[in-house]
Amino acid sequence: MSNDSNNQGESGPQKRRPSGGATTRNPYLNFMREFRLKNKNLNVVEQVVKGAEMWRKMSESQKAPYVELARQARRRRKKGGRRRRRRGRRHSMDD
């Protein structure tokens, strides 16, 4: 077995995406993803509180890049882009 960091075995832990997650159809969540990456020194609660406060104070023009990312994500989804898989198993009544 090689020690290649890109080679993830079946039992190996999956690494987080360096981008902090997929682009969503929600502008606020796109902003928060970027905010969390820039503010790793804050704990999770502080990130959410400060990020929400900052989002509320932003003008429409400051929010525009995140709105555009959301529009692009919507277009990709409509064109048959990658969809998230549900976690867990579906159980039938026969199981």
C-alpha cells in the first residue's frame, strides 16, 4: 500500500474539501462558507453569530457575488449537475 495522500482506502477517513463545501443555491450559505474559512480562529458559535451580523450589514452590491454563485449553482442543478446523495439507507417494509 502506498503512502500517497490522495489515495484513500476503503477504511481511511475522508478528507474535507479544501473549499469548505459545495457551492449551494443559497447566497447566505455561500457567504458563510467563505467567512468560516477566513475566520478559523473563532469557534463555531462565534463564526455563525459574527457571520450573520456581517451578512445583515452588507449592501445588496456586497452580497451580489454570493447571489451570482447561487444562480450558477441553480443552473448547474437544472442542467443535471451533481446531486447530493442521501445519507443512510432506505429500508423497505420487507426488511
